[in-house]
Amino acid sequence: MFIFNILKGLAGSLSWRMEASVFSEDDAVSDEPTVFYKLSQWCILAVAFLLPVWFLPLTISPLMFNKALLVSVLVILAFLLFIVHAVMRGGIKTGKHWIFWAGFAVVLLWLASALTTSQSGFSIWGLGAETSTLFSLIIFLVLAWLVSALFAEPAALGRLLMFSATGLGIFVVLSLLSVLGALQWLGGPLTQRTFSTMGSWNGAGIAAGLFAVMLYPFILAASGFWRWVVYALFGLSMLLMLMVNFSLAWLILGLFALLILCYGVWSGTLRGAAMVTVVLLLAFSLLGYFFEKPIANTVEALGVVPPLEVGVNHPTTFGIIKSTLSKDMFLGNGPATFGYLWDQEKPVAVNQTPFWGVRFASGSSYFLTLLAELGVLGWLVFMTFVLGLWYLSLRAVTSHAASEYGLLVLAPFLLLSYTVFMWALYPINFALAALGFLFLGIALAALRASGLMKSRSFTLFSEGTRGFVSAIFIVIFVIASLGGLYVTVTRYMGQLAYSKGIEIFNESGDLNATEQKLLSAVKFDSQNDLYYRTLSDVYLLRARLLLQNQQTTADLLASQFKDVLDASLAAAQNAEKVSPMDFLNFESMGKIYEFLVPLGTEGAAEAALAQYDLAIKLAPVNPALLRDKALVYFGRYGISQKKDDLKQAEALLVKSTELKPDYAAAHYLLAQVLVAEGNEKDAIARSEAAALLAPNDIGALFQLGLLYYRNQRYADSEAVFTRAVTLNDNYANARYFLGLIYDKNGNKQRAIEEFKKVAALNPSNEEVKKILVNLQGGKSALAGISPPSQLPEKRIEPPVKEQGN
């Protein structure tokens, strides 16, 4: 409440007033607010206050999905309450300007783009916290419109700014406390010192800069004690930016310092507090931008290790845009589908990074992402809407610089300008998108409050056709709002059920309880392919366990196996129908048929290959899919003993290793294929030649070391694996075999050291944990592991899961 009282006092010191002439166009509608009008206002105030800090650790995504729920529910409630108010008053008052028609055109083109994509349901509704689905856009635009309708009086607008600043201020304070470790006792995600309720550590830096910019008008308006308090808050925001140390945040802050400097020079207000603030902004931005490395070293010395955050760079984003627009220039690939574009168009070079298996859901910035998703037509209309509003806000600032409305229009202009920079340069999440549209609404409200945007009254329920049409629209709006509320709540219930199912499986492995929770998730949200895909995996796991059951009679086993397998196939088919752009769904279906290949099921291999071909079409440079397809040929060889199957598998694995030279899983299987071809000495010779030609190719080295190990040439294998880990210290599979070699040589201590490093890289690998227990107990590394499991060198899967896959 301390910060709340500070900003309340500042808002009062601004002395914002409104002239009655603002709404003089039409007095047919009463200005007197009803209780529903006030409740609607409180819903929006709650959004502004809670958005920066709200999270609930109840779902798989404790941050963005819960923020999406908060914003969607409160905005829909605010809209319904406003409709009730309008009905009671017989009409509404809203802004009258072409910018509103531009916003309506944005919705229409967004809808057109969504309807033309192959998975319209996802583009319209999304799965929860996407920033560019049609549903999210409507929620954001309704939020902006409600702000302009409910807060057009200066006092009300000042209150909204106060609530928003309070929420951001609390966010800054909580973030700093988290960095200091003062919130770890609360448990959950707060145990991480770099946890940010803004969704990412870099996002925290962006939000801290936003708060600093937001404080500038308060600094100009405040005096005495209040000014020192605001400067203290300003200092805290700069301290958080230093802790985050994000170069883009420093760049945006520097651009704003120049913008404010230009405004101060133009308006003649660059003196006193204004001068001090601009100098501080420039100093901090230059310090952060040019001394990023020393600041990072200092922060790490304090025990704060920033999480690694990666994204798509601008050149790659432009490449994806170019490819997408060549296929559909006007309407793009569809809202919220950039992640699928990434699967199709990502550069092969990405496979050389630890993030080769990551799907990036957005490009290098929000604006550029929308260009790929919406096409030229939708993107131009959206940019017209945003930049048109920014221009109107600029006109308001230049028109009212010396008037009583000067600060009233300056604050929204700065917030809107920051939003434009942020959306142009950064891949925002739901929280930053919602904040941006909130500021768009504040800019619209400021235009109305200052009198630069005319207001218009719309009378409802008048006699004749107009009254009947307005009644129809009210009914449609109410039904649509209730429908949106229903979808939001049921989708959230699905997330809760899914999260609980995953929790049960991880804790107890109870497949029955997991299945029931996943079925509940599907019932609540039948448009989420992840639920179907996970359910399919559970059924497939149950099928595997049934085959291992020696106590069930053959007839009963066959009946149960068929039922479970049919359920797995049905779930996978539903996933493909819901999301035909996602290669993971076709890969999941391929895994089911691949499982049937060694059982001699007729047509299983052909069906698996067909599914993998569909997956490869959607993700052509994914090396894992080629290896999956090779597994089918290798499995079929075990039944048919046809050499052609081995040749097909070998060709696919060679291509897989070309796409990702250090892909251990592909090299591992390739070694098995080469051995199965019957000429292990020739396989070793080929691998030796490959390693000689490319001595820094750790994939080729791993394959050679594995072949040496299979032939019990442990000294040669040790030398090759040592070379591999020298090139890549985190190559866990090479370290795994090094540890086995040290164990065979009787060097238990070095073996323990290697497996400790493997365990640090793969903390959830149960086999590695068991090996460490064996070694520390003086036993052989593989005691109790092989048997009953196969020896590691004879498996088709590497002992350690590949990072990023």
C-alpha cells in the first residue's frame, strides 16, 4: 500500500481536469455511471495492477497461461458489465475516429488469415497464451477499447496510470528481492533467483525500462518528498536493469532518452528534474550498452547466474518471411503458426547448436512474426492501426505541450512509443503483448480526455430498424462474451487436469490415474493436440508393458493389447486432425507403427514409413526424423533379413549425420547397421578414414570409438573418446563409454569422475545413477544393469538422451 499511496498522491498533484464540452456532440445518453460501469472499471484496473505480478504454480506453464486466464476473464467480465451499463443507460459513448475502423479491419483480416490456414481452430483459439491468435487479438483490442470508453475522464485515466505504475513498481521490487534470494523461502519457482513474473529474465529488463520511462511524467509533476520517492523507484528500476543486463533493453532505454531529450528541447522544459532524468537515462543506457561484459562479470560475482535465453535472429526471421510470403503473400501462413514455419524453414546450421530440437514460436520481434503469419495485407493494416495511433498521440503531445493536458498526453505517448519499440525489436510474450494493448487503450483515452478525439453517443433501443438491429448486436455480443468466457475457463481446466496427470506419472507412474487425468484434459479442451499425443504415448507404454507380462493368458493378452493399441492409434489420429502442421503428431503415429514392426505385423513398416515421410515434409532438416525412419528399416531387417533394408537405413543415417554431424543417436544406430551388414572391419576402416579426413568431427569420432569398443580395442577407443570430449566437454555419451573403459581398466576413481560429469549433464538418467552407486560400492559399473538389459554397445539407442531432442 505504500507505493499505492505514493502514486495516489502524485496523481492528485497533477490536477488533471476535464471540460464538459468534450462530450458535447450528443447528450442523449446519460453520463452518470452505474454500479456496473464502476465494476467494469475495476476489472480493467485489476488487469493493469495484477498483470505484471500475477502467476499461479498450478499448470505446466505457471506464468503466461495464468496471465492469459486473468486477462481474458477480467476483460470479458468488464465487457459484459459495460453492456449492462449501456442497456441501463440506453446507450454508450465512445470515441469517434477512423482509428477504430482500422482496428475493426485488423480483426477481419486476422480472421481471413485464420480461416485460410490448414488448422484454423488453432489460429482462432490457440492453446492458451499465444500472442497472435484471433481470440487473443480480440481480447487485446476489447481491452484497449474498454480503456478508451471507461477512462476518458482525466481523473479516471490518472487512476488507471497509477494502478499500472503500482503493479510495475511491485514487480520491480519483487524481482530485486528474488535476485537477493529473499523470496526463496516461499518455494516453487521463487527458489530461482532469476525467476521473473514477466515470463523471462530478459523480459524483466524490458519491463524495468518500461517502468523507468513511465516514471518520467511523475518526476515532472512531483515535488519535495514525492519527487525523492519517485527517484528512488527510478533507481530501483535501473538496478534491476543492471542485474538483468540485457543489451536490447539498454538500447530501447537509450532511444527513449533521446526521444525525451528531443521533446524537452522542443518544448523548452529541459531543466531541473527533466534535465536530471534525461541525463540519468542516457548515462545508464550508455553504461549498460557499452560495459555489458564487466557488468555481467560483476553480477555473476554476486552469485546471480542469468539463464541462457536464445531466439531467432533478424536475418533468419527475414529468410522465413521471404519463404512464407512467396507461398501466400497476402494472408500469410496463419495467426500463431510461426513455430510450424520454423520447423519447415529453419537453417541447417541450427542443428550444430544445443537448441536444434527447440521450436521457436516467434521470430526476432513481434512485428516481424506477424508479417510471416498474417501476410502483407494483414500486417499493413495492423501497422496502420498501431502507427496511426502513435502519430495521433504525437500530435496530442505537440498540441498540448504547454497546456493543462501536457502531462496527461505525454505519459500515454511515452508508453505507446515504448510499446512500438518493444514490439519492433523483441519477441514478446503474452504479458508484454497485453501491457502494450493496455497502453494503446490509454493513448486512445488520453486523446478523448484532451478533446483531440471527438466522442459520439450511440442510443440503443430506439424505435424502428435501428433499435432492432442494436438489440440484435447486444445479444450477439453477450453470447460471444459468454462463449469466450466458457472457452477460457474450460481450456484452463484442461491445463489443470493435464498438469495433474503429468505430476502423477512422474511421481508414481500410475498409468490408470494418468490416463483418467489426460482424458479429463481432452474432455475440457478437445483442440489441444498435446493432450492427445501424450494420451497416445501412455497407451503405447501400456502396450509395451502388456507384452512383458508373463502371467496373463495368451487370449486375454491379445484382447487387451488390441484394445490399448487401438486407443493409442485413435488418440494419435485425433492429434493429427487437430494440428496437421505439427510434425510431432505424425512422428507420434509413426512410433506406434514402428513398435509393431518387430512383432511382424503386416503393413506396419509401410505405415510407419508413410507417417515419417509426412513428418519429414513438415520438418525437412530435423535429423531425428531421418533416424526414426532408419529405425523402421532396421527393425524390418530383423524380420526379413533383406540387405536392402540395411542399405536404406544406412543412407538415412548418413543423411541424418550430415544434417547434424554430432548426432550421437544416429551414429550409434549407424554403427549397429554397419555391423549388421557383416563387415565390421570394413566399417572400422571407413570410420577411421572419416575421422582422419575430419579430425574435429566429434560425431565421426564417437562412431569410431564405439566400433573400437565393440571390438574390445579399449585403448584405441579411449583415445578416440578422449579426443571427442576434448572437442565438446558436454558430450555425455562419449564420457559414458570413457567411464566404462576406465572401469574395465580398474581405474574406479576416474570412472566415477566421468559418470559424475554425465550425471551432472543428465540428472534424471536412472541408469547413470545406478552406475555411480555400483562404482562407489566397489562393484562393476554395469552390475545389475547388463543383464537384464543389453550391453550399451549393442543397443539401438544411446545410453544418454541427446540434448535438445
